[in-house]
Amino acid sequence: MNKEFKIVQVIVNNNSYQTDKLFDYEIPTHLYNKITRGMRVMVPFGRGNQRLEAYVFNVTTSSAKDMKLKKVLAVIDEQPILSEHQLRLAFWMKNQYLCKYIEAIHCLIPKGMINKERKLIILVNNQWDTLISPSQRKLKNILTTINDLGGKVYLDLLMQHVDYKEINDAIKTLLEKNIIDIKYEFNSKINIKTERYVYINVKDNRWNEVLASLKNAKKQKVSLEILKQQGECSVKELLYMANTGMTTLNSLKDKGYIGFMDVEVKRDPFANKSFSAFPKPVPNKEQQMAIDRIGNSIKNNINDRYLIHGITGSGKTEIYLQLIEKVLEKGKQGIVLVPEISLTPQTVSRFMGRFGDRIAVLHSSLSDGERYDEWRRIAMNEVDIVIGARSAIFAPLKNLGIIIIDEEHEHTYKSDQTPRYMATDIAEYRSQLENTVLVLGSATPSMETYHKALNGKLDLITLTKRATDAKLPHIEVVNMTEELELGNTAVFSSQLIAAMEENLKNQKQTILFLNRRGHSSVISCKSCGYVLKCEHCDITMTFHRTDERLKCHYCGQMKHVPAVCPSCNSDSVKYSGTGTQKIEDLVKHYLPTARIMRMDMDTTSRKGSHEKILESFKNQEVDILIGTQMISKGLDFPNVTLVGIISADSALNLPDFRAAERTFQLVTQVAGRAGRGLEEGRVILQTYEPNHYSIIASRNHDYEKFFQDELIIRKEFYYPPFTNLILLNFSGKDEKTVDYAANSVANHIKYILNSQGYNTFDYNILGPNPSMISKIKENYRYQILLKDVEVPFGLLKKAVKYLLIDNRNKYIPQNLTCSIDINPFTII
DNA sequence: AGCACGCCGACT
DNA sequence: GTCGGCGTGCTC
């Protein structure tokens, strides 16, 4: 007789393709009413009944007794940790990006929330040497190690001390012999941050007696008296007030007069910063129209999607602020994505200034603990606005009214780890699912987005005027080929030097932009032409002036410049390929009186250094700011009247379908830093290709023209927005294996397509080829690019899923990694 | 992934 | 005949 029983269908927290499916577990009767979708439970898994955290996707009943189900061990959450929307999002992500359920789930909840069990090995029988035979050297070694480590040790730590492959066998034998015991502990990776507090432990009637006993211990007496006044306070405060050290307090504790306790404190990443209220300016006509139009969608709860295409300085941020205000008035919440928070502190502070403390800021440089705290604040409904980088799109707001993505075209919205999601895609899906307004904003929208806008999939709002009525800067293109012909072989054109001098004289500020850090990126031999490369990567090493060494920007390896050429023993070294450090040296040489600062990854590695540099630039303690990409965004300094773009070509010549688009965007963004104040800005753009359509269009501030020119090329060569791409990356230590596997996968894809009646592969299967950088960190890299040309995208995805997911172990050897990137940002 | 099972060479 | 390394296959 079959009786009905309740079961759950769960995804286990196990990151492998083979366990990436729903598993059924029986719910024991005592947990019948405690489990709903979206909660986490503990389940026994696998032959060893390893205890795993699992995510409940379904709760149903079953009467089928054909398979013996294991039972849920315990429930972790009282409330679902994943909402219905989030469960659907996870499901959608899996299909969209061909990732695992668990990878999608890990996007949705912070690291600190995920429990993994740690095994604590405890030695329980000290007479163990009598229980094992002398030949069992491995067991003996393990036991002595545990003993040396104090009789108990976590298994993962033990594994670091002893070097046995199959340590689990040994542990199992020892457990059977009752020599050791295993305790399972949750490693909550994030410790709840606590602060030690002191409290007084002396009853009033003994007070005088106690004080008298301390007459020879002045510091202790003072401390105790202060503590009596305060009631209780943190150890830190007491030490400060009593001007004493921990030994004083410890002796008080030993005497039993005081006690310690740990109190949870919330980490506040903005603890040391204050934000002044940001005044609300009156919008100009264009801004007001945008606010009214989008405001209408907000008012009527319509899932409308907008693209605000506004020139640099057109005041998009102010529009966002006022839209958020409308959303808050409706009692709803908003997400604002910015490309990279640390690069746009001004935007963040404007939001903080306007909306105060019901904001959560999700920094990329937050510690896991800080991130966890912010996530909990959001989940517990303590905030209404989340502002953050890419991952903030997953913020667990429950009553979302608007999603705003600023600088929509930025590559930082594409994740660089699996799942390689695009935050704008997630935003689009989320806005649909949760019926919210979506606003994308950019001065230089991506080709895909603008194409959508022209096809009516997004409502286009165009802003043509700068908010403060400032004019767009005048861009002068300097043809470096002509400079060369005139005999100027220097990095700076005569125009740029002259303009910099003039600016310095007039006490105006200058920004110099070059998208390459370091000093010289190519170190070669003058006599034989040998180019120095990293030993582990297929890439030239960059010379860094600051530590006089060569550095590989891919694996980080550093080494000294060889005294002689490894190939021909000549001692003449050529430093070519200009980086920001060289620019810094050159400017110092040309303009010795200028105060210079450099901003790139090398000068901003320490926390807070961004802000410091920008602060001193803002305070006009710096005349010339030299920087890479990171100075191209969001900086708004009125005194900057000159921007020099050292070379517009470096991005242009990359073998990537987005090269022209990136160049246009970069030039426009960087140029937009000039002339934001009262005076008209001036931009000097140096290039060897002054007639390239992206250079001409950016000089004329003509996005439309650029878009139309580029669109023709995209269509001709079958690239987005006309196609979808799938990039398969293969990498491994053995080049032959990588090559073979990539070829085999490509052939199987052809075979599958063929079986469906498609038999030309010239445009839809490109490669396999060695990647642009064919080796990184000793790993050889190959890639296959798939395009949905004459083949449905769905079929390509199906083929990839079949080969690389469902039957992965058949096609991908163990010692090789293969990643899937749906619609990659670059194909380099 | 992580675990157990089972095979096989090496070593008492 | 064991010990211990390694490949294989399964997980509700």
C-alpha cells in the first residue's frame, strides 16, 4: 500500500555539472510545515552521506515508492532566503548562460550566507600505537600530526600538514578503530563582527571595600571608577579614557571585578565619511521632459524600458535622482548600477547626499563581511535604494520600482567569471518579472542597445544639451604621421605641448589619457630585435619605472631587465611602447614646474587611494593628471579645460569586433572631462589614423554617424546586434590536448548541425584557433566562436549544452578547462 | 565536488 | 598477503 508523503526537490551546494540537477528528499513529519520553496535545508548526499546545504526549489507530495528517498536532516532558514522571483531568475540564468543552478544561486546570495561543513578530527584514544600495526606508516604519521597539533584539527588543515592523496581512507579506518572522532562544524565563513565590551561586576554594597583593596593599583582603580560611571563600554573606549593598557583590565577581571562580553557590531563601509546634503538643482527643459515621461511610467506601474542617450554633462544623474524620488514617493525601491563605484565616488556621494541612510552601497572592494551585512540590510527591508556595481543587480529588494543602469555600454556590466552574465540582461529580465521601469543611460550607447532603441524595443530619450549650458569641448585631431614627417618623433605633438604649457600658465588643469600602464610595454634588443616575453604567458613584459623591474600584466611575475640580450648577448636595450609612467617622466621633463599626479592600477591599489588622488586634483593641488581608463568616467572638475589623448589608436587596432566602438566611446568619454565649467574645453587627440570613421565621428560629437557607419560593418561581418555569439574557451597545460579537444568539440558541433540539416559552417563556426594571448600562466588557450548565422541560436546553444554540459566528461578531458561565454564582450 | 569501491604494483 | 596510489562511477 502506497502512502503519500511530502518531498522536496533541491539543488545541492556542490559545484559540479554532474550534480547540477534537482534531487528529491523526503520531508520527515516533524518538518512538514516548516519547509517552503526558497529555503535552505541540510541533506545527506552521496554514498558517504556527506552533509550538504541544499536549496529548496519545490515542495510536493509523492506516492511513488520505487526509489528509496533519503530524508531532510534539518531546515536552515525560518523564512525563504530566495524569493519566488529569485528562483525564477536562477532558472532563467541557467538556460540563458548555460551555467549551473548553483552558480546562479551563488550570484543571488552573498558568500557569507553559504554554509559548508568542516570536519573537526579529534583524537580520542591516546593508546593508539597499540591499535595499529607498525607497517601502517601513513596512519601513524597522521596520528602523530594530529597529536602535535593539539589532539584536534580541522581536516582541511590536517591535509596541509600531511601529504597523502587518499587521506579519507585513513580517516575512515581510524574512525572504525575508534581512535578518532569526527565533529561536524559549520564554517560560517564570515564571522559576525563583534566588539569586546566591559561591564562592572561589583555590587554597590562592596564598592568601597573593593576600591580600598585597589589603593596600590592606581590604574585599576581609575579604570573601575570610570567604568562605574559609564555602566558599560567597549574595551577600546575604556582603555582610552583610563589611559591604560590591557594588563590593567585583565587583572581586574582576574579579581572578578569586571567581565568581558562580545557585542555584535555592524560594519559600516562609510563609517569615516560624511556626505553633505546635495542641493537639488532645477532641471533644464530636456531633463524635465525625460523626468516627466519616465515619471509617468513610474506613476502607472508600467514595465516601460528607456534609453536615455545624453551627451556627456547633460545631467543624467540628476534625472536618475528625481526618478528615484518619484519611486520612493510610491513606496517602492530602486537599484542604480554604476560601472565601478570606486571610479565614480561623485555619483555615489550625490545619492547619499540626497537620500541619506536608506541606501546600501555595494562596492567591489567591500570585504565579504561588509557585503554580507549590506545584503542583510537590504533583505531585511532596511534600505530603499541600492547603488552598486554589476552584482548589485541581484540585490534582494522586495518591492522594486525602478532599475537604472548608468553608462550602460560599459564592459564592467559583463561578468568575467562563470556565469558570465550581462547585468543589463539581468536587469531587463528582472524588470519584466517584477514589473518595474528600466532606465539605461549613456552618452555612447552600445551598438546593441541603440539598435534596440531604434527598433522600438526601448523608448529613446535624447538629451542634446549640457545641463549647465556648457558647450561640448572642441576636439582637435593631430595626425601623428604628419608630426613624424615634420621630424617630431616624440610622444607629444607640438600642439599638445604648447597647449599644456598655456594651460599651466593660466592655472587651469589638464588631464592626459593613455590606456596603458607601466613605463614601456615592449622591451626589445636593438641589435637583433628579440622581444622580451613573460616565461609563463605569451605576452610582452612591461617595464615599470617605479621599481625598475619588468612585470607581466597577466600573471604578475616580476623580474629585472636582463643585462644582455638572451638571444644575441648584445647589451643595447630598446624601451618602446609608451605607458603612463613614461608619460609622467616626459611631462616632468617638459614642464618641470607642473604638479603632476598619475592615476592607474599601480597608484590606486591601496584602499582609499582613488579618493585621495581625486581629492587633491579637485582641490587644485595638481596641475596635470595622467591616467588610464579609470579617469575616463564620471569625473566632473570645472577647472579642467584641456584633455590630451596621447594615442587613440591602441584600442582601435585590436583585432576585436568592438574595437571601433570602444575607441569611439573612450574618446567621447575622456573628451567629456573637458570644459565642464564656464570655459570651453579643448581636447587634443593624437592618432595615426585621423580618417578612421570612429575618430571623425568622435571629433564631430556625432554618435548617430558613428552608429550608422559601424552598423554597416557589423551587418557585413555578422556581428552583434545582428548575431548572437557563443565563445568557447579551452585552456590547459598541454597544448596538444587543448588543441585536440577544441577540434573535437568543433567537429561535433558541425556533426550536430549537419544532422539538423545545416551544412555550411563558414560563417557560424570560427576556429578553433589559438586565442589572441595564446598562453597565460603556463596554460595554452584555444577558442571557438559560434555565431547564429543561418543557424538558429537555440540550436547552437543546444549543441553546446549537449557537448559541454550534459556529456562534458566525454568531450573535455579532466586536465583541461573549458568555459562558455554567451555573447562575450570581446572575442580576444 | 567528494566519496567509496576496486584494481594493481610495491613492499614486507 | 597487506599498504597505499589511482582510475571510475555515482550521488535523490
